[in-house]
Amino acid sequence: MKIDLELLSIQNPWWVSLGGIDRQTTGLKFDPVIEVYEKNKFKWQPEIFDASKVASGQVHVLYGPRSLGKTTFAKLAIKKLIEVEKVNPDNIFYYSCHNLDTFEQLNEIIKIFLKWRRSTKLGRLFYLLMKLV
């Protein structure tokens, strides 16, 4: 499978540069995880993620069994980064690694994102990588 930015943008619908202004206004509104969360009668969001308090170079790991809300948490964190923290949507990279077989594949995917974003030099980058355990 050939991986390129267009393929990566499927999991990152908030990226503005690859889809124009329409993506900025619709990106997270049509994310199925956010859509399900918004429809829930009872909502809970942990306050453990505050982008302004995450120092550059830090790595935080969230892990656990299926269906605990890890993906929902990640998508809510992305939404907060964009809407509250005003982070450039193109600087947020989300990837569900369920279809990767090796760390080398993940390395190549990250290189594609870095090459694209480093060409613009537009601030701090955020990576949210998900792997089911």
C-alpha cells in the first residue's frame, strides 16, 4: 500500500491545506467518533489534556483495553486543540495504527507528515497515534 498525504488526510479531516476552507468548518463535525459522543445523553471528558501545559518533546501514553474511550479522548483533545487552544489544524497528526505491521511503516508515515509540515514551519506539531491492545 502506497501511503501519501492524501491517504493520511482521510484520518485527519481537519487538515485545511489539503482540502481548502470547507475542511476547516466541517473537519471535526463529521468525525464519527465526535458525532457519537455529541449524541450521547451523558458526556464525560477528563481534564488530563491541556495543550498549554504539555512541554515540547514530551510523550504521553494512554493505553488500555478496547472500548474505554481512548479514541474518543484523542478526538476530543484534537477538537480542543483546534477550537480552544487555536492550534493550526494542519499541525495535528492523528493516525490509527491498526493496519501497520512494523515500526518501519509507522516511521515512514511520520516522515511524510514531518516533510509536509516542516516545509511550512508553522509552529508546534502534535502527534496522536492510536494502537489497539
